[in-house]
Amino acid sequence: MTYDTGNDMREAKLRIAANGRVVIPAPMRAALGLRGGGAIIARLVDGAVVLESQDAAVRRAQAMVGRYLPSGSNLVDELIAERRAEAARE
């Protein structure tokens, strides 16, 4: 398995091994904070495979949901308040 990163660490030509494995170059893993044994999220976007750290995927999901929340709302506090009210009714 070989890869050619050229001069730009934002892009690399990677080889797919016979068993389907792909090696992400160490500088890219370091830039993303990825460590051996860690997990990443893979998704298809417009015919491209996008790999992202779990932290990045969580931030992306939070941003998507955040668009629908009223400004200044705190879902955690609301959930705790609901649970306490429910426990008091029991």
C-alpha cells in the first residue's frame, strides 16, 4: 500500500489494498486528531467518500439540530426539569 501526498496535505492519492483497506497518511490523521484503534465516520456525499472524526460528526449533527432550537434554549436543563417533574408526580 502506497500513497503520494505531494506538497498538499489536504489531498492525497491513496491505494486500495486487495482486502479493501486504505491507509490514511499520518499527517492527515494527526491533523484530524485520529489515533490508532480509533473510529471514524464514513459517509457518501455527492459521489465522494467523506471521512471525519467522531467529534466532527457530533459537531455537524449538533449544528444541524441547533438550527431548529430557539435561541438561548438549553435542552439538557429542560430534560432534567421534565424528569424531576415526572418523578415528583409518581
